[in-house]
Amino acid sequence: MSIEELSSKLPEYAKDLKLNLSSVLQQTELTAQQLWGTAVATAIAARNDTLLRAVVTEAEKHLSPQALHASKAAAAIMGMNNIYYRFQHFIGKPEYKAIPARLRMQAIRMHGSDPVDFELWCAAVSAVNGCQACVSAHEHVLREKGITEEQVVAAIKIAAVMNAVAGVLDTEAALA
């Protein structure tokens, strides 16, 4: 199923999402790799099979196999890190921050794609997963590496729409 076909299947109450889905996937603030890598990573984080299949089908036209792999790796590693670091943030006790994570995180260094793009994908997934610590850390690195606030916001808009569309698709499937 294409993004267009998916969009046409969204119910009337989600008309805003239908329009937003189209517009966020045409933003000019991001390169094609940044845009489609963000879409893939956040569709994975949103956890809806129908959305993920539609996004990956389209993304394969815009991403190299290496970039597609890296966007999936960003979603995978942030799925773990966001839980771990969100726990530390929620607890707010320095004792927990002093304990080494000892979690394998090689994907952060060995993803094989553009490091700035990977950071952007990690920030967007962290937004979907609600990890303030990770969003802040990745946004800081992005800004240091020259990514503008507009580019960060463009990626977060993709994350927001992917998450909302996944929720509507899950709702409709549950009510069918």
C-alpha cells in the first residue's frame, strides 16, 4: 500500500492527519534522506504494521539500502535507550546516573550512514517515545553540527504525524 492509498483510508475524523501526512513528507527543510529516514524510524517507533509497510515502500525509492538500514537501527537503539534514560530522568536520583548502563549501543557509531542524519532520526524517535533526556541530548548535538531549529522541527513534525496516524489506524482496526 502506498502512502497515498493509506491516506485515503483514514477516516473523516482524521482529515487533519490525512492532510498533514502529505505535507510533512514534502518538507523542503530536510534532505530526502533526512525526511525519509525520519519517516521510517518514527513509523517503526509508532508500531503500526500498516503505516510501517506504506512508509518503507515509499522510502525505498528515496533511501539507499544503507540509509534504510541506519534508520531502522536508529529506531531499534532508541527503543532501548529511551526506556533506560527516561527511567533515569523520572527517578531523578544521581545514584542511578552513576551506575554504568552497560548496554550494547554499537549502532550509534556503526550505522554506516550520515552521522547528522542518524542523530536527527534518533531525536525524532526519542520524541515519539517521550524521552526528554534523549531528545535534549540529540537536539544539542544536532545544533552543534549545524542543523537548524527549522530542520529539527521538520523532523519532529514527521514524528508527530506518524505517531498520530498509527493511533488512528490502531483505533480503526480495534473497532472493525
